[in-house]
Amino acid sequence: MTNLTRLITFGRSTPLVLHADDDPESLEFVKMCLKPMPVRLAGAADGASALRLALSRLPALVLLDVVMPGLDGIRVCHELRRSRHGSRFLIYMVTALDTMKDMEKALAWGANGYLTKPIDAGRLSRLVAKLLVPSGKAAPTSR
């Protein structure tokens, strides 16, 4: 059994996605993108809330904006990796910061991947389906 399989099957059968972003429009956009998928979604408007939610609810996937009030997304990612559940988190940064230096920093601090804003709805849906949705259960996505 792979680490990802353990993430998906641990606890409830429907995976939880935590999305942290201080922009309400971004939170709503991701909510609309993931609505047709067989996942549950939790949102946080700042880094401290995201860290608390992630440690208490243990989501299968964490989507973190980098620039947020209080703890930034890179720091949240680092703190999640340092926690006793650190290896179980699947963490993707979702940010407008798009330089190679920004991406390398996020990956060095423990992110599994990096998506740049503006978010492409189809790309996000395909990523979540690939990472979390068992074969045959994903909602159709447009290309």
C-alpha cells in the first residue's frame, strides 16, 4: 500500500481537501471547481487557521496560498511537515508567486507541488482527481 493510498483510505471514505487563502474569491473559485467531485472541502482565510484545521482534521490534500496574513503558506507547510503527522500530508502551494526561486523554496520547505494563479479550473480538477479520486468516480472535466 502506497503512502497516498493510506492518505485516501485513512478515516472517512471521502477525502478532505483543505484550501487556505486570504482571498474570498479564490476560496469560492476552488469550492466551485471541486463541488462536482467526491471530496469534502474545508477553507481557511489565514495561515494560523489553516495549520489548526490541518492538524485537527488531517486532510488528504492541503492547498496553500503562499501570501497570507500571520503565518504564510510556506511556514504552514513547514510546520505541517514538522508535526507528528508530517509525512501523511499531501501539500500543494497555490499562489501568484511564479518564479523558479519561489517554487524551489516551497518544495525545499516540504511542498509536494506548486500551482500558479490564476488557477486553471480544469487543471485543478484533474490534479485533485489524479491524487484523490479512485478510478471511475471522478466527475467529468472539460479540457
